[in-house]
Amino acid sequence: MRDGRPPKLSEVPAFTAYMDTGWGTPDRTPPVVPGAARAAAEHRARLAEALPGRTLVLGAGEAPVRSNDTAYDFRPDSDFFWLTGCPVENAVVVLRGADATLYLPPPAYPGDPAFFTDARYGELWVGAAPGLDDWARALGVPVRPLAELAELGLDPAGLDEETGRTLAELRMYKDEWEVGQLREAVDRTVEGFAAVIREIPAAVAGPGERWLQGTFDRHARAYGNGPGYATIVGSGRHAPTLHWVRCDGPVLPDELLLLDMGVETTSYYTADVTRTFPASGTFSPVQRQVHDLVERAHRAGLAAVAPGRRFTDFHHAAMEVIAHGLADWGLLPVSVDEALSDTGQHHRRYLVCGIGHHLGLDVHDCARSTPEAYQDAAMAPGMVLTVEPGLYFHAHDLTVPPELRGIGVRIEDDLLVTETGAEVLSGALPLAAGELEKWMAAVVENVTLH
């Protein structure tokens, strides 16, 4: 012992010799989602066809630092995972056409001092760690030590604009395996909504919005990788705030409760679903009035999702309903036609956000696509998207009557475009106010009975 400090273990020969012995072999099966490797191979073939003769280098990325020497949980880059099915931090893939070689940081096993000294790759620190051969067998591609990449002079510096755009536009069309992952994400999310509804009385009693946010996040972590984005729980005057992720307020028993939540599966595909509930279990007349208008807009949007329709069709269909409804309430300073015109848009004061987007590995999927391939394109089978109109009357907005201030309503569903129309993947959650009330009561009753 030097100056009262314990010795550095890696410099104690007797200790290092002892640590080299007496270890069995743990289960080092790579955590590869069934079907992911085959899907990734098909994705690589599609990319090679779109960008023939190219050599591409993509990195999985690294977990960002949370503070000092602690980091957030690692999640691989979405493009990297789409092409590899590999969830390893700091991994790099080199693509030559459809052929892939993965470069991974090797784990440290007994016999290597890093086994007990390296908190990132030492198996004693991180648990059973698959070796490079394990990953090669699981993923069906050659796997080499990451250090060899430097010898090749290749650097995963990031995707150029053309490659990023191409990948985004390829990822718009989900294959059968991807649709299965999204179905699982949505189903788990619907279960998470039920879990949250059961906890409303506990949240009202004290812990508030964060109790419900934590309830869903725990559910998402238990039945998937975690939440696909920061869970939104907005009670009362917080409901009109579009991205209310602070969730630091109370849950008010007589106010609306906006829940925007999505489970991300272990394959990193996420759902994105929103419903607005009365915390009491029953809508007041004015709350129902707002909810009913949003519901009508939502149904108009859903009806406009079909192959061959423009992506923006559901936006315009929902906005027309919203504008007419606001005009009927006397809330537009201009005519409906003027509000809906490109030089008006007055109704958007109460709905400034977009009301739909592609969905997949990213909650706002395919964002690098060109407008021609996204907003201006026709919907096609295999696309998965959201429709999410709402009305957001802020408590300090003096253009609306007092009884509407502080009311926020959003309804969001996830849809798969099919050959003949669209399938609402999140259809297990009701839309109409009365049906939501019945669903809430049934969820609570089920807990009571069991």
C-alpha cells in the first residue's frame, strides 16, 4: 500500500496470475433478434442495387456521455442496424456492393488484464460477451477486429448526402419482417396504455405526470428495448404543449390527460400512438366537444390513406375538418376558404405541427428523403405512417373562450399501407369519446376483478 492507497490490481503479478485461472465459459450467444440477419442481407442487396459499385463505410455509433464517466444506454445507428442487424457499440460495417464485413471491438476474456480492468469491453464488467466468431455465425457475415479497419485506411466519417437520402428512401418500404416488428411494437404499446390507465388514481394522489411516464417507460423497458422516444404525459394545461416531456406537473382529476407513447422493440422498431383521456373517466361536455372535432378530423385523415394517394392527402383531409369546425365555433378571423389557402392558414394557430410521418426504426422515419420522395410522393404498399391531428388551446391564448383554454387533444394511429387500402395497426385502442370511457372502465375493472 502506497500512501494509504490500495495497489493497482493490474500491476500485482500474483493477482493477475490468479485472475487468469479458474473461469468457465459463460453463454456467449449474441443477442440477435430472430430474422434480423436475413432481413439485413436483403436490405444490403437493395442498397447495392440502388448504388451499384460503391464501397460504403458505416458506424454503429457510441453511447453519448451522460456525465463524467457514465454514459446513456447505447442504441445503434438506425441505418447501420438496418444493414447489419448488429447491436454492438463502436462496430463498423464495410459494404462492397451487397458484401459486408463487420469490424467489432473484441471483448476481453480471462487471460487478458483488460478482462477485469476495462469497464467497456472486459467481460467481468459487462457480462458475457460474444466473440467475433460468435457474431459471424449469428449474422452470416465475416467479422474482423476493429483495429484492422485502421490498417485499411477506411473511416466511418458519416454518410454523404446521396447515400443518406438513398437509405432513407429505401427504408420507406417495410418488408414482411419489419412489419412484424412494428406490429409487436404497437401491440406492446397498447398494453402500455392500459398499464398507464390503471395508475391514474395513484398519479392523481401525488406523484403526478411522472408516475405515469415512469409506468409506461418501465413497461417499454420490460417488454422491449425501452420507449421509442421521450414519453409525453400532459395533464390539463400541459396537454396543449406539443412535446411535454418534462412531465413535472400533477395529474388533475377533472382535466384531460394526453398520452403520446411508443414501445421500441429489441429490434429498435418503434410505435407512436396518442390518445387523450379524461382523468376522471368521463369527458365533460366541453372536453367532448373538442375531442369529437379532433376525432372527425382523424377519421377523415385515416380515410385518405391508401396506395396511389399523395402522402399529403390525409393532412389536407384532416385540416379541412378542423377549419370548418373552428369556423362553426367562431374561432376563425377569416372565412374557411381563406384559412385553408396557402396565404391564410389561420386554423393552424391551434395546430402548428405536422399531422403525420413515416414510422420505423426512427419515430420520425426516413427524414433524409427528398420532398419529392416523401411529402410529394404517392403512398404505396409497405409504407408505415402515422396520422395525428389535434387541437391545442393554450391556457394563455386569449383568442379562445375561457372554457377552451388549457384543453389539448391529439389522436394518433399507426397505419400500414396495403395493396387495397390501409390497416390501422393501433386499432385495438378506440377512437370515439364514449368508447374511450368504456375502455378505461373495462381496464380498471379488469384489475379490480383480478
